[in-house]
Amino acid sequence: MDSIAILFRKSPYGSVFVIEGIRIATAMTAYDLETHAIFCDDAVFALMKNQDSTQLGMPSLEPSIKNLPRFDVKMYCVKEAMEERMIHEEDLLEIDGLKVASHAEISEILERVDTAITV
Amino acid sequence: MNIAILCMTTPYTFGQTETMLNFIDAAMKKGHEITGVYFYMDGVLNNNKNITPSDKKEKNIATLIKEIVEKGVPVSSCPICAEYRGVKDESLLIDQTSFEGLAYLTELVMDSDRLLAFTI
């Protein structure tokens, strides 16, 4: 297989799924697998600006998320998930190449990749 | 078909491990090859030879994993996930399994026709 999509579905900080999905995504690029990181459902919160996890006693996910394009991970934030949560594009982190994509566009990506992992 | 398996959930709390093992059994009987099983996140808790259900009628996950290893399926666990969960100890691992980093999972994905992930 040459390509993979990692579907992020869970909210950040409440569990380790987002950071573990980021680990998987970066590992896949080490062998030049075409890697897509798709943030949908509550995972869209992981892409919001001004995250402050200080009171949780946990490191912020922002640096790890912002680093993904450096590993050639293509990033998407699902439009319908944003709308359901009243998140606007200007609320998102400024990440090079981050694309707000509709369900239809995401379906095309999932159709094209060889496999997908949901976290 | 060559199939890679990723397991991310704990034994007994969720039924995913048992489903995974049933799938592996059925796939191998149909002639498919299981290129490897990778335990990740809480899934590393499956790879423990000391698993002992107190209800003897309950299936022993460790025994079932040992059986697929004996059939030639490579089984490994993420060492970092194991470290976080206090189980990064080779003496705990089911015989003939190992700790392997995420690069190993990437290689499994590259060498397989399909990846099946058991998660929540």
C-alpha cells in the first residue's frame, strides 16, 4: 500500500487519540507513504487557535499539529463538523496547506487512498 | 491477500481482541496471509503472558494470541505505549512476540494489501 488516511474523530485532551494519531501519521511519512490527516467530528476542536492546556497539566497539542505539514502530511478539516460546532475558518490554526473540505471531498480522498485508520 | 492487523483496545473491556482473533482464524482458513499484528495504545495490554481470566469458562486472550504466533503470525507491541502503561518488560510478553516501533507498523502497511484496525 502506498497511501493512508488517518481519520481523527475524538476531541483533543480528553483522551490520547489525537496525539497518538499524529504519531501514526508522522511514522507513515518516514517511508514516504502518502499520508492524509482528516479531522472530523469532535477532532475539529484540535485545530482551533489559542489552545491553553495549562490548567489540565498537559502539553498543548498545537506544536505537534502545526508540525504535520513538515512531514508532508496533507491536512483536512471537515466543513460540516465545523458548522455543527459553530467553528469558522478564522478560528482555525494557521497551518500551511490545511484545507477545509466537505464530506463529498473527504469521500473522494477515502476512495483514493489504499487504507485508513480511525482514531 | 496479505492483511495487516492493528489492535488498539484493551482485552476483555472491549470485544475487539476476540473479534480480531476470530477474524485472523477465519482469514487464515481462507488462505489469506496475516502479515502481522501490531498492538498499539491500550492494545499493548493484550500482549501479556500473565493474562488470567478468573472465570475459567472465559477465553484466555494470551493463550489465543500464542496460538496465532505458533501458526506463524508475527505479533508485536509498541514499546512507547507499553512504557506509558508500565508494561514495557520483555519478560511479560507472550513468547515469540516483541516490541517494535511505529516504523514497523509502517512497513507492515506497505507490505500488505489491506490494513484492519480494531479500535473504538
